[in-house]
Amino acid sequence: MPKIPPRSSAKKPSGRRRITAALVFLIGLIAFVGWWRWPADFSNDPRVVEIRQLQEATRQQFAASGGPGNMAEAREYVASVNQIRQQVEQLPPQVQRAASSGSQNFFFASMRQRIDDYYQSPPAQRQKLLDQHIKQSDLMQKAFEEAREAAAGAAAGAAGQQGGNADSGRSRWASRSQDERNEWFKNRILDRTSPEQRARYVEYRRAASERREQLGLPDGWP
């Protein structure tokens, strides 16, 4: 009876190579997906650094005088803020997030400086400082509203020529309800501050609202 030749093991290395190649491909795929999904750090991106420098220059320019003292200064401030916002919107989405984070810090630093100035002032001078803050807030609110209406008008003209939506010039912030704004403020600001900072803000907000009522002004905040 003829002998049956033993099975050749020549294919085994090939099988191992296929398994190895599959593992290498799987590891590479996992690494690629992790790289794609993991949020990259763009905090040192030159474009983000430039925007931060513009924000700091704007803050220092108006912090030196305590804020805008007239409509011309308020309009200049708003123009600077809108210029920075336009630069942020031109960035890729991932870089926008890093720049927007800096904008939140810029907003919070300005608010914190105002509250610190209030508490560092002698009690007898706080009402005068509140009056100054209220005047600045109203100037800023009016300047922002003017800018928004100008943008809406420009968008309406462009929409009329192209048959588009005239409301495209309305900012996302302006289109939000008061409840949505309060929720944004809570999530982005209040939840990231200490209890002491929140207590100082609440007391400052109460004092300012009470003073606005004494002056016969609506309790409106930009």
C-alpha cells in the first residue's frame, strides 16, 4: 500500500503573514480613528495666538479708561469685537473651538474685572461706580444693537438680490431666547466658577439691578 505523503507545512508561514498583516492593519485603523476623533490641541496655533493678542489689545485699550464713555468709544469697541469674531468664523471648525474658548475667557476676564473693581471700591463710592457700569452697559448694548441691525440690513440687501433669507444677518446670540441665554451663561460661566465667585456675581447683579430700578431704567443686560 503506497504511503500517503505528509501534508506540506509550506502554507503555514503564509497564514501567519496574513494574520500579522491583518493585525497591523487593525492597529493602524484604530490609531487613525483615534487620531481623527481625538480633539487636537490648537491652543498654540498661530491663528489662535493672533486672535488672543487682538482680544488682549482690545481689553487693555478699554480697560485703561474703565470701559467706553460715549457712543463713539462703544462703537469702536463693538467694531473690534466683530472683527475678531469674523476672524474666528473664518477658521476651520476644530481651530474655531480653540479660539472660541479664548473668547469665553476674554468675556469672563472682563466681567470679573468689573466685579473686582466694585468690591475693591470703598462702600461709599460703589454707587458711583455702579452708575458708571450701567452707563457703559447701556452704551454697549446700543452699539451692539446698531451693529446687528446694520448686519441684518446688509444681509437683507444681499438676500433680496439672491432670493435668500434676510434673517441670515441675525447673530446666533441675538436669536436666542432669554432662557437660552441664561442656560448658556450657566453652562459656560457659572458652572466653571467657585462658589465665592458666584456669590460675588449674584450680589453685584442684585446691586446693579436695584440701582437701575432707582434710576428708572429697565433691567436689561447686554
